[in-house]
Amino acid sequence: MISVLFAVKGGSGTTVVAACQGVVATTPTLLVDLGGDVPGALGIAESDGPGVLDWLRSDADASRLARLECGVGAALSVLPRGAPGPVPPDRWAALATALVAERRDVVVDAGTAPPPPDLVSVADRTLLVTRGCYLAVRAAVRARISPSGIVLVLEPGRSLGAREIEAALGVPVVATVLVDPGVARAVDAGLVSSRLPTGMRRALRAA
């Protein structure tokens, strides 16, 4: 199973949702960090070595990717971002091929930009992470993005709910995550991988 998560507006919660998705997984999972914030969300040390973007800018084969991974517990591994910078467009196809060959489940945190088409083409699902924010929904409509599902981060006081967002984007909400101070505290303390609140676990497993 390859899941690609992304947002169209910063602060939507994509990295936290992706990191938590990896944490709640019950099977071996590879979390690919294209945004660069996964280590901070999980409370693990930042890698000072090369990452997936460095690999993409090289001519190395897929076997080198495993050497870049960082283990997080028994079932989760993170493929760190590495140094930011442009990627040759043709190299995304090589990464897509490598992810298809994975025997583990794969979660890709694609950050706040439409994910590369080569990754979308091999993904079992592409999930837009958004809050019930008019500006975020408008940006998604304008971008003409067609994910397979939406992860809705619910905040108190927002007027847009699941029905309105589904109607605007024509895509089903597959998971609803309440803004939970417990999740924020776990992220701030670097304890997401060990003390994730039960509500978040249930919401993401249901997805």
C-alpha cells in the first residue's frame, strides 16, 4: 500500500498526520519525508547525512535508498529528506519504481505542493490533508487537484465541515481528525511515536 499525503496550504497538518499514520501502522512501514519536518514531528534526531532528495539528484540505484533510512521503533523506518533543492523530473519515476517494489507499506509526506505525478501514478491512494478553512479549500479547487480522499482536520469554530468540503472538491472525507491539545503536546515533546493520543490512533486506523 502506497499512500501519498499532501496539502495545498501550510499549517494544514500534513506532516503530523503522515507521521502519526506511520506510528499507528500495524505492519512494517516506510515513511518518506519530502517536506523535511518528519524527524521533528516524531521527536527523532535530524539526519546529518544524505536523504531522498540527494538520491534523486544522483544517478544511484534503488538499492542505495535503504542505506539512508532511520529506524523508529520495531515497524517504522523514515527515509529523510536530505538537502533541499531541485530534482531532475525524470528521477521521480525511479523513486516511484523503487516504492512499488517495496514489501512494506509506504507513506509519503509530500508537503504543501501537489505531489509529483510519477508518485501519484503508483499510489494506492492520494490524501489531501486540510482544515475546514475557506482559503485552503479555495486553493484546492483552483489547483484542480483530484486526490482519492480527504483527511479533514477539524477545528472548533470553523463553518466548513465534511459535507461542504466534499461538495466543493467532489472527493470523500475518509478520516476526520479533531484538533487535540494532546497531539500538539506529544509533538512538542517529541513523544508522538510513544504517546500518541487514542483519538488520533482510532481516526487514522479508520482511514
